[in-house]
Amino acid sequence: MSSVPNVVAVCGSLREESYTRTALRYVLRAAEEAGAETTLLDLREYDLPVYDPDVDEQGDGEEVTRIVRKADAVALGTPVYHGSYSGALKNFHDYCSFEEYEDTTVGLLATAGGGTYGSTLDHLRITVRGVHGWVLPHQVGIRKAYDAFVDDPDATDGRRFVDADLEERVETLGRSLVEYAAIEPEVTTSRTAAADD
């Protein structure tokens, strides 16, 4: 990792007026303020056919995996669809494997139309761990996302958070991605430490 961490946020919403995208822009703004270079990987802007492992090159698959591979930390953002994450994010996730995620710091964010996002964050955490990503304990869920923002032309992405505490949680995710971008997870216990002495 260079002295300037590279933080990528992946937007798993294809909606033009996406609350997920807005929240991720706040994550990236906080990461920039903490000293990172940032990229929004907006899946609307890429051609990603349904992943087919029998096809070597598909659409922009090689480009998006290269972007993730170069990242020191990745934020995955998704709307809640049927208690889980979006099909767009799942398809993107299928393109990625150990090469993209192993020992990479990953932050999670979910926006819900209703009040439930827990299972979505759990599903993301499990699938990222499946490819050896290091998922931050701090995660963000936004309930009733349509009420979480108000239009403000001077705010990030033209929207301002209604709740300052929620905005702080989102910004904490951005700062945490920078703070832990260089972490090298090592599992030790007092028992193994004693055996090494």
C-alpha cells in the first residue's frame, strides 16, 4: 500500500436517484478528508452481463475487478431487496474472488425502504468473508431511506442527511476504511502467544 490509501465504493443500486449512491458519496467524502484517494464504482456505468464462469472475458468484468484489486479498502453499498442485497451487487460480487478481496478491508452499507436491513448486512458480511475480505465491525444501515435525506443543492450529491447522528455513522465508515486500510489481520490468542514465548 502506498502512503495514500485507495478507497473504492461500489454502488449496488441502479436507480438514477439512488439513496445508496448518495450515502456512499458521504462515505467517500469522509475518506478523502481522512487522506484517501477515492473512486465511486457505480454499477450503472458498467456493462456486466450475468456472470458466466465458462466465458473468459465478459463486458467490463476485467475493468471492475482491476479497480477492486487495486483498492486498499472497499465500501459495498446496496439497497435492501427482499431481505438481502441487490442482484446488481450480487452479479458484481460473482466477478470478484480471492484476488480482489483477500486481506482487503471492506465496509458495508445498506439502505432500506422499510425498517429492516440486518439480514442484508449479514449476507454481505458472510459472502465477503467467503473470499477472505476483512470486514469492518462498524457497518451502516439506513431505515426508511426516502425520509433520511432532504434536497440541498449545497450538500454532497445534492442531498443532506436529516439526522446528524446517522450522517456521523456514515462518515465514521469512511474514516474507518482509511484507518484500517493497511491492516494485516493476524489471529492470535493468549494460548498461541504463550507457546511462542
